[in-house]
Amino acid sequence: MRILVTGASGLLGLNLSLEASKHHQVSGTVNTHNLHTPAFSIIQTDLTAPGAVERILEQTQPDWVINCAALAIIDACEANPPLARQLNVELPEKLARIVARGGARQDTVRLLHLSTDAVFDGRRGDYTEEDAPHPLSEYARTKLEGELAVAAANPDAIIARTNIIGWGLSGKRSLSEFFFYNLQANRRVMGFTDVYFCPLLANDLAHLLLAMLEKGLSGLYHVVCREGVTKYDFGVALARRFNFDESLVDPTSVTRSGLKAARSPKLTLRPEKLARALSAPLPSWQEGLDRLFILYRKGYPQELKAMG
């Protein structure tokens, strides 16, 4: 298959492009963060520029388009709502509309759009795809609007809500990297005891997304690990896995964190719909943490940073 990945320098975009390139022909778009790797074709472009989306689809002729492009830094969205709307709502809607027409081709092109668990307020947890979202931050609001825009413009598209850990280009984009690099340097870190999430390793998520496209799925899915964990317990487990000092993880309430944007406390999602569709259980967060460790032992973080 020919796959176009937008936002290929991001945490998911890069790992997805590398995993997919093992079996597919991949093109990845980047904007300000260029990449250097022979694993897949890299296209440097501003997708928000007039005609850019049409031009890239004409150039790459993809069978599948996976949209990882977004403004995903929560406080950056609060500081610049127009940019958040442009990247999280307007760009996905345009991609969905053009892909629904077949892109530059006459046959069917499939779109998979990435969204977030943060569309929920986290008061209850264990959310299914049928539960009504209630976003608390500008990031969450624009991601939810992006979901709705994609679904309206391209009903056959897949919309995947997720939460990601893993190794990235900058070393600063995932909670796992936050814990790893601070604990490696013997720095104390906050671990929220009242914030729950269902993190998936980016590499595992990549394979699930490809399986969803191969299966011909469409519609909304929760693509997360099969049970939740507090961010404190995750930090302690990571410290133990990497043989760091777990006492450096301070149990803290998110209400005392000083974070600017509102955070949802209990973002546990239920992935049973996807498990049924794929006839397989989703990975656990512990399995993802084990694979994060294996990738580290293989020098994977250094390989990624060398691509920047």
C-alpha cells in the first residue's frame, strides 16, 4: 500500500512511518522539523498553505492517509486558539473532504484521523464511543471539533481516540520520556495520583492503526491499552523497569501542579469495540512499558534523535 502520514516528525507520526515502512511505501509530511532517514520519503511542506493538501495527494497518490498533524501541546493551544483551530479542525476537515472525493485518484482512498482521550472531562472514566464528550481545554475542544468535521466530510473515515507514550525525536513529547529523562538525571518529578490514563506505546498503536485500515473499518474507535493507571503509578513502574530511584516520583494531586490548562482526572477509555473488530485484545500498559524498555536497550531513542 502507498501510505501518506501527515505530521511525520511528531511522536506518533515518526514511529508510525517507521513501522509502516517495513511493509508499505510511506511518504511523510513535515513542516518545521525536517527529518533525515532512508526509511520513508519525506516531504517538507506547510499543509495549511493554499493548494498544499491537493498537491501532496497528487504527488504521493496514496491508498491510505493517516492524519497525525496537530497542535498537541495543551498550553500552546490555550495561548493560540486560532492556530489550534487551524491545525486541529480546519486541516483535518480539508483532508477529509478531499480524500472523500478520492484525492487525486478516481478509486477509493481511506482516511484515518487521530484524536485524543481528552475530549472527555474525566469525571467518571471508563468511557465508550457512545458517551457524550465534554472537553475542558482549548486543545480538547478543537480536537473534538476536528472529529466532528472529519465525520461529516468523510463518513467512511476512521477516527481513533488515543493516548500515547514512546520515544520521539525531541525526547520531550511523551509522559514516558518526561519520567525517563528526569529520573535518569536524578531529578524529582511529580506523579499525579488523581489522574488516570490508558497509554499505548506509539509502536503498538502504529500496528493497530494499520490493522484497522487493513480490516476496512470506519467510524469512531477508542484505541488505548486495555486498563487504566494513575500517572503516579506509571512513573513508579517506569522507574522500577529502568532501575531508577522510584522515591524521586512525588505523589501529587493535579490540583497542586500549577498547570495552566484544565486536565481531565479520569481519562480511562474502554477499547472493547476495537478488540471485537480486530478479534484480539488490546495490549496492556505494562506490555507497552516492557517494549519501551526493549527499544531503549536496542538504542532506538538515539536512532530517532539522529534523524532530526
